[in-house]
Amino acid sequence: MRIARFLPVALLLLVAACGEMPKLGSSQAEPQKPAAPQITEEMLRDRAKEQLAAGVKFYEAGEFDSAQKTLTASLEHGLLPKPDQARARKLLAFIHCVLGREAQCRDEFRKAFEIYPDFALTSAEDGHPIWGPVYRNVRTQLVAEREASQTRRTNILPLGKPEQLLQDGLVKYDSGDYDAALRLLEQALKDGLKDKADQVRAMKFVAFSNCLKERYATCKASFIKIYEVNPEFDLTPAEAGHPSWTKTFAAAKAQAKKMQAEKAQKEAREKAAKDKASAPPSASVPKKN
């Protein structure tokens, strides 16, 4: 009877003791989880460069799908230097053009110019029959847009006849109809463009059209005429690198600068002679007896 009386108490003590004992196979404290690795901007920049290098290799191997994915991924970080971004855009443009996607090709070339204003293809790349014409058209369009924004007036006025001929000539140039462009641009100059910037623009595209038609002597003469209106004229880096007129423009610029120097020397001599002729004669000193 005494044993039966103490049995419930013993069972309660045993249950409590079991609850305090650690479970088999478990540790006293939960282990701490390792901290997640910290991704830095430098790591992302290095990753973007690696992806660009891989994309170039895929492109050179003719694996265009892989090249497109990898080059696009390299741009998504937004950490590549601007020249490298332009290079990635250039290769994406090449891929789109080769695969017949002209709209995407044009868009990538435009982005390359907008990211890096000094962007230009090499002579070999520019002469490629598939993407060369697309690239040149985009470049011409952007140059025209920039020049138009610089010369845009605050008050929008109807264009005069010479100014309208200029705009029509540039449209014909962009479409590749260089003979029609020449007729319209030369007529605009003949009718009298009021703004010097418009005169220079018209003469520049007259020169471009003549060079593209392989009339190099006329092209050179057209370039030289520009310096009579704007002695400080120069082409943008993208324009100057065009294979159709690079050498012709360089020769025209050198000749124009030489003519300017000779003119300045002649004017200086004439001024010196005029000053000497108009100077009063010096008074003679009487001799002493």
C-alpha cells in the first residue's frame, strides 16, 4: 500500500527529469548560419568586363545567340566604361544586321553614338556591305539632328525657300540619292542661305555627296569653300573617319589653312606698306656751322 502511494510522485519526477535532458543527436545551442557574401560594385564591374570579353569571343566564333546574351548581360550592370559600352553595342548591332534585323541594328548603333560621342567604326568595318550603310545612315542622321538643335530658333518661323531646299537636300542625302541632294543643296546656296551655319552645313553635305560619287576634285573644292565662311571649320571625329572622304578632307583642310596663312601675311605686308606711306616725314636736323 505504501509503495502504491508514492508511485505517482515518482513518475512525475521521472517525467520532469526527462524533459530537462538534451535530446539525443542534438546540440545544446543552434549553430550560427554563415553571413551571406557581400557583393561590391567592384565585383560587378569585374563581372561586366568578363562578360564583355566572353561575348567578344562568342562573336568571333560565330556563336551569335550566345554572344548576344552575354553582351547584353555585360551592359545590364551599367558599370562598363563608355568606350566598352559602345563596343558591346557595336557588336550587338553587327549581330542584328547579319541576322537581318535592321531596326535593332540601327537602334544599337544609335545607342553607341549616344553613349560615346567619339564612337566610330574602323575603315574595314565601315566598308562592310551589310552593316556599313546602316551605320553611315545613323551617323548622318545624328549629325543632322545635332546641327539642327544648335541652329534651332526660339520662335518657330516658316522656312524660307533656301532653308527648305536645304532640308529637302538633307532628306535626299539620307536616302542615298546623292545627285538629287546635290541639286537641292547647290540651289539653296545659290538662292542665299541667310545663316552662316546653314551655309556651312549645305557646303559640307555638297562635299560629302561629291566624294560619295567619287568626284574627289569637286569634293575637295567644296571643302575648301567652307573655310571662306568659317575659318575654324572642322569635321566631328565620326565624320572625319569616313573612308570616302578622309584623305580628301585632310588635303582640303591643309590647303585652306595654307591659303589663310598666305592671306594673313599679304594683309600684314599691305598694312605695313600703307602705314609707312601715310606716316609724316621726319623733320630734318639743321647742321651746325
